[in-house]
Amino acid sequence: MRKYKGHTQLVIKPGSTEEVSKVLKYCNDNLLAVVPQGGNSGLVGGSVPVYDEIVINMSRMNQIRSFDEVSGTLVVDAGCILEVVDNFLAEKKHVFPLDLGAKGSCQIGGNVATNAGGLRLLRYGSLHGNVLGVEAVLPDGTIMDDLSRLRKNNTGYDLKQLFIGGEGTIGIITGVSILCPQRSKAGNVAFFGLESFEKVQEAFRAAKAQLSEILSAFELMDGQSQDLVHAVTQKKRPLADKYPFYCLIETSGSNSEHDSEKLETFLEHLMGREIVSDGVLAQDETQMQSLWSWREGIPECLGHWGGVYKYDLSIPVAELYKIVEDTRHRLTSAGLIGNDDSHPVVDVVGYGHMGDSNLHLNVATRWFDKAVEKQLEPFVYEWTAKCNGSISAEHGLGLAKKDFIGYSRSETMVRLMKQIKDLYDPVSLDFPP
């Protein structure tokens, strides 16, 4: 995002859990603040040492410890890169239950610490369900070895859940065991153009009803996001005409004939009911990747002009796109959106994981501007709170949203979180909240 600038005098790259333990114990005893750092692909500033903390970089802890092909249980170091792990699993005919646009740089420990959602959540669920065990080091140097390989272990509190999505505030994850499903033998990708958000909702309902067990992704993209991707890449568009909304649907199963038959029936239903206006079905792996690039390429393309204000929201499906329209209207009325360099904002776009009710509201700008921020915050958070949504669906709070947690959590919930933080880190030097 280029919004946060960090400064540190020391970066430590431990090579083992024991080394992490020694570092944290020394820092805790000497009142030295630290910040854990993975692949630096986060979007809320959580790994940036803005308070001149010591950086504990996990990149050297990058070993795949074990994999059981019978159960699908994988044990890895926290510093393993997601794409490397998924490629390893592909050779074993398995798949990591998480896929992100930043898979080439993000690390498993960071993924778990932020409870990353990504493109496969609709099919495989969240990391809260897939992670079997966690090895972590507490702020005082204590090693918490809860690296269970069992799917069932109903003996007391499930403490690992505190570290999944905890963003490193109560300890640094050093190892993860996770359940990995079999890699699907058959896959299909379809790309559609639709005239309204109501039509998108109809398509989503139909996909859940007719594709059910083979549906692995349902991604939403508005016309503005695709226009900006085209402006940056100059690639040929998947469809001949332009539409207000697009959706990408992916199926994955074990029987290509069965899946193709279900998908054809689904497509006939969409076209026959005039739910979609146009569409294309990928004919091979190359075309699948090409269609996915129109969705996965959005974040990078939005940064082409300068900066991006990114909001990662959970909103009830029926109201999912309304906040994009209201934000665009608000910035337009303030005279901040325009086609030339006299306006800070290029455009407001919405895209995301329709299957998870997760919208990425992005404001592409030529430069970061206080006038733009004043229009966006707390407006976006207030709007989200009114519809009982969440101000952070999958990115975490980090620095960007920590002061706004009250829009999604009650005072009681915040107090309980603070008590947990104080219990694990009474000195409060591990990633200051």
C-alpha cells in the first residue's frame, strides 16, 4: 500500500523455534519491543516497525517438516512460502486449503496469524477449521508446543485458536500442522457479464443450488475494476461487450464428465433465465489462468497510479455492493474523483469473494490525501457497523484498523481480548496493540 513507513535498527532472522525463544526472552527481560514479520504481503501495516521495534523475520524458518499422504496432514515451519508449499503438495496430489494472490511471497505463519481467507474458503472453509495444531513462542520466551496432528482432541481449551487471527499479539507462530485435501482431478472456470447486482445474486443462488459440491469459487468484480485492469494491462477482454458486473465461477471435482454435465446444465439455466448477458467457459488450463488473471490482477493494477485505500469488509450479501455505490457518490460529491491529475482519486471499485460475503472496497488514488481519508473514515466503518458487518473480513486489524475495532466488537469483547493479551504478554512489548 506504501502507506506505512517503518524504521528499525535491528532485524533478526532466527533459524529455529529455540532461537525465537531465546530472542523473545532476551527482549522481554530487557524491555525491548519486537514485531514479527513474514512475507510483508499484509495490507494493514501489521508487520511494519513504525515504533522502531526489533524486527523478527521468519524467512529462514522455511522447512517442510513432514507430510502424511494417508491423512493429508502437513507440518511446516512458519516461514514457508505458500506457493512453495502448494507446489510440494501438488506432487503428492494434494492441495493447500488456502489460495491468495500473494502466494508467491506470503508465508504460512503470517497466513495463520492473520487467519487469511482467500480464494478457496468457499470450498475448504477457514483456517480455524483446517489448522490442526500450532507451535508458538510466547513473549516471555516460553515455547507452546501444540503441534497436534489429530482432527479430534477434546481435552480442555483449544488454545491454538487464539493464535489463528491473533496477528502475533500474544506470541509468534513458528510451526503449523494443517489438514490438506486431495487435489481435484477436474477443474473448470467460467466468466460472466451481468447487468445488475441483483442478477449477480441470482447467479450465486443458482450456483449454490446446481453446482453445490463441486463449486470452489464465486468471485465478484464490478465493471470499474475490470476497466482499470484493462487500462493497465491492455489485455484483450474475455467478453466482447462491457458490463456493470462480472463474476468468475470455478468448479473442481473428481469426475470431469460429471462436472461438465452439471456445469452445462447450470449455464443453460443462467442463459435461459437471462440471468447473465454473456459468458465464456475456459477450454484449457491456459485459459483458466487467463480468466483468473482478471480477478487476481485487480489489486496490483489499482496501485498503478500511486496509492490505494483498501477496505476488507464482511457485509450481508444483499447489501454487499451498496457501500461501493455510496462511497463513490460521496467522493464524487466532494469533487475528489476525476480523470486528470487535479483530482486525487482515480476511481472507487468493488470486488471480492461473493461466496464468503467478503467485499474489497478499494479507492485507487494518485496520491494519499487527507481530504480523501476524511471522506472515507469513519464513514466506511460506520456504514459497515449499521448493517452488522465486520470492518476486517480477512486482512486483520494491524495498524490501520486497531483504533476502529469498536465498530465490529462490543466493549465487553474488547475488554476480554485485552485480558487475554495481558495474560500472555503482561509487559506488552510483543507487537504493541
